[in-house]
Amino acid sequence: MADTSAQTGRNVLRDGGTRPTRFRTFWNSFSENRGAVIGLWVFLAFLFVAVFAPLIAPYDPSAQFRDYALQPPVWQDGGAWAFPLGTDALGRDMLSRLIHGARFSFFVGIVVVVVAASGGIIIGLIAGFAPKWLDTLIMRLMDIILAFPSLLLALVLVAVLGPSLLNAMIAIALVLQPHYVRLTRASVLSERGKDYVTASRVAGAGQLRQMFITVLPNCLAPIIVQAALSFSTAILDAAALGFLGMGAQPPTPEWGTMLADAREFVLRAWWVVTFPGIAILVTVLAINLMGDGLRDALDPKLKRS
Amino acid sequence: MLKFFLSRLGTFIPTFFGVTLISFAFIRVLPGDPIIVMAGERGMSQERYEALRAQYGFDQPIWKQFWDYFTGILQGDLGNSFVTNRPVWDEFFSLFPATLELSICAIIIATCLGLPAGVIAAVYRGKFLDRFFMSTALIGYSMPIFWWALLLIIVFSGNLGWTPVSGRIGLLYFFEDTTGFMLIDSLLSGQSGAFRSAVSHLILPSIVLATIPLAVIARQTRSAMLEVLSEDYIRTARAKGLSPERVNGVHALRNAMIPVITVIGLSVGTLLAGAILTETIFSWPGIGKWMVDSIFRRDYPVVQGGLLMIAVIVMIVNLLVDLTYGLINPKIRSR
């Protein structure tokens, strides 16, 4: 607590007596956390790779160099600079496939978070403002979805919809959504009793205006934190579904699908197994580090240390 | 307490009903006629098709089908597998011990390592050990466990040759399963080497399955400990001259345990979801692998029944955790 006030004090002086902007306050407390900043940089690097994949990758991800199948990475005997991270069983360049894989993972993360969060926020707002019976009905429904282990429910949903990356994203968004509903509803309920909400009602604000303009902005902090955390969950679950053969289908260079292809070479070619996993781990780790930093900065109540 | 108990039960029953409704709905919205799927490659005559439809009750109105399904569940009838034609209920309980054994070992590993790591991290807050344990925990928490399993196989089965790659026990051993737990059965069988073989099969899958709960428990223990360590009664305990071990180990840990126990209880869902991946990779004959195989074989009654059983187990454990929590902490009851 003493730390924060010292920080704010310094800022006030630097800005010539004005109050620091909201972003400034946020950034000050976010950048105190070294891990979070590293996470942010790694995340930006991956974002860059994902956006410019076709320009960065040395080869097309599905180009097969049959003569160079299962070539080890450059630092091992038999490796060559032509394929820095080696090739897979069909002679496709590992590095190019990993670079293109970044696109799929980010795509999955963004789509899942946007779908789950917007759906969850709307349902949560409705539950928070609705009459008691509708609130109970919605929350009971969310309890039902939460009773299933998320990966299992996603797996069965994909089995029903047919295995593809799109269906995997729909399934993951659906199983992550209840978390947003619960979070939004909880914050709405605690905000609704406050004076500014009463004031806006007295001033004649309609139900919709109250929901989206008066209350929602004040509920966003925990939702943003949840968004960061479910971004990483989405990447992990999509990779897991791909690994089980229920997500992106080969020859898509999705990291989980690549691992599934590589399974039979586990004991013969370590690089086809190792690199896609490292890519998943590093991305998810960076996002989780960032998420921890976000939580500490946005939601002091939840601060762990 | 009775009111608390009844209110929790009151939310349990509608949720249970909803879970059965969802698992029932799955088979209805699946593309393709389940009877045709059953016929497989061979095809069937029109009469046989009608007979099977009547046998499985698909010619009944939908509400009647759900009613039959629901009353069946209450009597332990989940239908028969399309593939083996055995009751899903029996198949579930013949495979469940394997998953249970794996999960118990995983949760023991996770608790035995996670609790001390969390306590040490909290006591040495900000020091090297804290940062080391917490970064390791975050890595574990971010780990794609199916990849982690493959790595362990490469190192311990491939390079070092210490552990087998799949299954529950070596092919050379055979004995009756009395309890369904391979560790106990192999000891009971009295065959030399059987127990060793069972342990060596169990060790890698348990480590893989323990990874995420371990990370969660370590993080939760640390934050619960930090909260408790700033309480007045800890200062009192220190002030009256108790040794740091006693303050940390007895006064603080005991009070920090409540949220930690909750986390351990609530990790059952994580374990069962993790079991799907772990069992698939290690060919562990439990319900996770059974579910995945059934999904690929389009064995709908099994998928439906397995989904329901797993959800019900998670719900029962959560209910028990909730009730125990209310029993220990009276503040919760009034909510």
C-alpha cells in the first residue's frame, strides 16, 4: 500500500500537480511486476510473428522436401542451415510450420475470448438486472455447464459438431463463457446498490443505458483479467483438441495437430515433438505472466503478494 | 446447519436434472441416425431397422424417451454400448478404478510437493526460493500436459529406458483383480516383481496428471499463507516467543489449510479432464481413454453415459467439499 502511494506521489510531482491518468496509474503498477513486462514483450513478439508469418517464414508451411525428411536441427549432426529447426516426417520445414502455427493459436485465442466474453457479459448483465426467477434460471444453467470438466465437454461438443478448428473454437468459447457470466453478474450485483447507479436511475436513465453505460464500465477490471487468462486456456484447449484429433485437421500447421502427427516419432526424432510444445508453453506462459500482472494492477483486492 | 445442507441439496437436484438433460440431448442432435451408425458397414434390412428403432425406443415421442432415460439413470441403467453390447454402467465401473488409482496418486504427489512449496515460498517471500518455486509453479500451470507426457517418455522411456511407455502392468504378470487397484492387487498376488512393474507403469502418468494441480496447490497455499501470516494472532504467537517453525507450521498453516483443501477438492474436474489426455498418451485403460475411444467409434450410449457419470462425480465431490467447508467454517453457512 505504501508503495503505491509513493508511486502516485512521485507522479503527481512529475506531471506538475495534475492527477496521473488512469492509464499511467495502471502502467506504473503493471510495470512494477518484472514478469508481467517480460510476458508482454514475448506476447508482442508472438503477435508480430503471427501477423507477418508469410513474410518471416522461409518456406511455405505445407511445402514438402521429400529428400530431407526428418532432418535434425542445424546444431545436430546431419542438420543444415536450410532447415534450422529440422524437418518433419514429410520433409516440411519445422520453423516455417511453427511460425504459421502462431497465427492459428492467436486466431483461436482472440476469437474464443471475444465470443465468450461478449456472450458472457451480456448474459451476466441480464442476470444481474433481471427479476429473481430469470437470474436463478440463468445461473442454474451456468452451474450445469460448469459441472462438466471443460475439456471433456468441448471434446463431446466437437464430436457432435464435427472435428474442425472452427468447431473447436465454438466449443471452447461455449465452455469458457459461464466464467464471464458469473464474474459480470457478481460485479453488477455489487455495483447496483451504489449511489451513482441510483442517481442515474433518478435522472431517468433507461434499463439499457444503466446496464451498458452506467454499470458495465465499472465491472470491467475483473473481466479483463479473466480475458487474459482465458486467452491462454483457449490456446491450451485448442492444442489439446488438435492433439486428440478433434481440432484443426492435418495438414494445418496448428501446434497441437503438429504434436499429434509427431507422436509416432517420439523415440526417433525428438525435434518434431519438442519444438511445437515449446511454442505452446512459451506463448501460454507469457500470457499467464501478463495476466498475473494485469490482475495485480487492475484488481488490488485480488493481489496475491 | 440443516438449512445450509438443504439449500445446497436444493441446488444440486436441479443441476443434476439439467446435466441429464444435456447428456440426453447430445445423442438427439448428433448428425446421422444412431441405428444406421450401429449397423456400420454391413447395412441392414428395413424390418431389422424398425425392430432396432423400437428396441432402443427411438420410435417413441421425445418426452417419453427422456422420461425413460431419466428413470433408467436413477436405477443405474445407462443403456448398452453399441460396440461391446455390455451395459455402460458396468463398463464404467470396471474401468473407473484405473482412473481412480491414477488420480489418487496424482493428487498425493501434488499435495505432498505443492503444500511445502507454497509454505516455503510464503515464509521466504520475495527471496530466491519464493521466486524459484513460484516461477516453476507458473510454468507447470501453463504446461500443455500432453506435450509434457511426450517429453517424459522421450527422456525416461526412450533415453534412460527406466519406465515402460504404456499400460498398467507388464504382460508377464497375471492375477485376478480383487480391488481394481493395480498397486494393491499386485501386492496381494504375491508374484515377485509384479508390484515393481505396477509402480513403474504408474509413475509417469501420475507425474503428468499431477502437474497442473501441483501448480495450483502451490500458488493457493502461498497466497493463503501470506494472508494468514499478516493476522494479529500470528504477531501474538511470535511476540510470546514461539519458535518460527511452530508459528509457521502450526498456527499459520492450520488456518491457511481451509482454502487449500477446497482447491484440492475442486481439482477433481481438472483431474478427470487431464485423465483424458494422460490416459490417451499412456494407453492407460481408464475412463478417459474409454471416452476418447468411444467418441471415435461413435459409440453414443457410452459417450452419453460417460459424460453424465463424470459430471455427476464432479458434482458430488463439489457438494461434499461445500458441505465440509460449511461444517468447518460456520461463517459460510449463513450465506
